[in-house]
Amino acid sequence: MSNQAPRYAVLYKTHFWDAFADRQFHRLLERVGPGDVFIVVDETQRVVSGIPHGRVIRMSEETARCEGYRCVPPGNVFWYNTDYQLYHFVEKYPDYDYVVTVEYDVCLNIDIELIVRTMSDERLDFVGEPIRTPASLWNWAEQARPFYSDDVTIEGRLVCFAAFSREFAYQLAAARRAHTKSIQDLEAPHLAGGVMPWPNNEAFVGAEINRLGIRAAPLSYFGDTSSYDWAPAHVEFELPNTVGSILVHPVLDGPRFFRSVKRFGWDLHDVWLPATYLGGRMDQCDPSVVVPAFLQQFLATGDTDAIEQLRNYALNRAGARSEEFFNIALRKPATQSSSCTWSRHPTSLAQDASGAVDGHATGAFGFHTNLESAPWWCVDLELECPVREIRVYNRLDRPQRARSMIVNGSLDMRIWRTLYDHHDSAQFGGADGNALRINFAEPVKMRFLLIHLADFEILNLDQVEVFV
């Protein structure tokens, strides 16, 4: 290898910022090496806030239009022309030898520095995987054909992860502007039906590689790419099963994955049928993450029959341990009436209250209110849920404090239903195996669970579990 390391930038591209985008960003950081990382945000639809990073480039479709690029289709310009953000960057930051673009739904199992050093040593101008779909079946080639002579092969390249030399990026930008000008100045060719053609990013980059004679290498040059394509999606908790592939795409969190499943016409109920494509994939994953993810989806749609089928599936895969997968209070947002100097988090009611739904029964207290009249603790299950059982784990060294405990449920936090009143009942335990178990003959629908005391006392329980 050469002694002088090439300078490179990595562009993490997104149009939103939430916990999933943040997790993906931090996964990327583990693979960046000495390169500089920038977050490129498409703000065409809305301003994206809360990004905890110093290098953020904000763009909109108007940015691309002002820079001389054709903006089609409106509202999805950076999906169809994902290469535009690259050109904006290299013209703003011309000192990088190479630029690597990474979409938010890509997960890497290879170090980016290795790719960039190889490009430098072997004088490559592009690294990206060819489209696997046969050219005869790949409809996007038709959109690019009017812009190229017959001797130029239109071969698509996936650019959700791709590495470009600075010189090639400049050439691509010039070609895009030239194509835009040809549309503006001349009578543009039309496809059948009068639709104005325009090369999408995959067809355009592939065609320019062939037109210019660019030295390029596929990602498969570096290892297995069997988990890299435009579809089907991988759910985030499948990642431990994909370490053999140097790149995984698309990777989605649970809610986005379920929307993807619907879009491709798969049946979520296939999860418990191992002979199906979805069931076979989920069978490779840890049931402790598969079951809660599907449970949340079935709760959201109110599919009670599916929940029962999922319960049988969980039992077959995990045995007695499967019961814990149906505790829907686990790590859900909670709050309480007060805190005190004994509280683990005296300055944050929400943080202190979360101690009762962290899944760790210790026999001590998970949260601690002040000494007051009718102290309370409440958890938001975030969905309307058919609750079958509630378990309350008491603080073992102060069990008498729960003597006047009352448990209530609500759908809206306005109308409350008393589910259990502990007055005049024996003391109960918790981590010692004697937790209070409140069972219902028929499931009780609720979203909010409130526990309070009826007297002047301290409320400090260990754990609260809610099962569907």
C-alpha cells in the first residue's frame, strides 16, 4: 500500500432523526476509521432537529434546483437522484480525495478505510455493487437510454453505499447538469405515453462508468454481498445473523420493517410457519426479540387471534421463558407523584419511575416517592392492550408500606377503573418468589396502569409487570 493515506469523507444520508437513525449512525461510526463523517439531511418535507453531531449538511430540493439539476419527481428528488447530495458536498468540500455515501438503512461489516485504501492503491474511481436484476427486466434502463448513444451500456449500480473519487464525482455532476440543460434547451425525447424520461441514480452512475471508461470495482471484490440488495428488508434484530456479509441493506427497525412487509404483500402471520420465507428468517433470530416486535404489531392492529398464535409460537421456541416476552410494561414510559432524597433519580420523576419497569427484580426498590398523602406511580403501555395479568414485586424490607395499595387501569387517563384493592390483605413479596399476581377471568383493556396508596405513606415498589 502507499505510505500517504488518502483523505476521505463519509456521508450518512437521512431525511429524519429518531432512535433508529441514531443507532444506525453509531454503527457506522464504528466502521469509519480516520475519515470525516458528515450527516446529510433532506429537509424538503420538514426541518429535522435533534441531531447530536457537529457536521450536518441540510439540503432541500430547492438546493438541487439552484445548483443546476433537474428536480424530478417532485417530493422524491433525493430518492430518485440520490447522487445530487454527493455533488453538493464535493463542490463545498473539494479537499477530500474520496467520498463514501451511506444511506441510513445500510449496515456495514467492513471497515471503510480498507475500501478507500484499496481504491487509492489500485487507482479505482468507483466502488459499488451492480444491480442484480437482469438488464432485460430492469425497467429503469429505459429512462436513461434517450441520453446515451447505443454503444453505451446502461448497467445499474446500487449507490445506497458507494465510494467515489473526487474526480469522478466532478464528472458525474457535469454530466447531470448537461442532461438537465439538454432537457431545458431542446425538445426532449419522450417515452410511450408522453412521460419525460430522466435517468435515476442507479442507471445514471452505471451508464457514466461505461461512457467514461471509469475504473470501478464491485463491493463483492471485498467479500460476500449476499445480504445487499434493494429488497427484501432486514429487520434490525436480524443483524447478528448477517455478519458474514460485508454489507446489509436495507435494514429497518421494527415499525418500518412491518410497513415494508405489508408493502411487499407478505403475511405477518407467517412468522410461526417456518416453511415460509418470513418464518424461516425469523426462526434464525432470538425469540426474545422476535416475539416482542411482532407482539407490538399485533397489539397495534388489535389482532387477538394472532397474539394467541404468537403465544404458542413463543412457547415452542423458548419454553417457560416465553412468558416474559409478553410483559408489555417492560421499558415503557412511567412517572410518579414525587421523589425524595432516597430516590435513585431525585431530579427526574420519569427516570426514577422507570426503575420499576427495567426488568430487574432485586428485592430493593425500583422507584421511591416522598412521604405524602396518596402517593402514586403510573406506566403508559403506549397502546390499548388486553391485559391478562398484573404482577407487583414489593420491596422486601418494607413490605408493610404497600398495605393500602390500589391498582387502577384506564384507556385515556380520565376515566379510571379499580382493578384491585389490597386493603386488609396479607403482605406480599416479590423477588423472593411471592410477588402479588392479579389475574383477570377476561382480558381487561387498558393503556395506562396506575398504582397508588390510600393513606399517608411512601410508595416504593421493586417491579411492575403487565402481561397480555
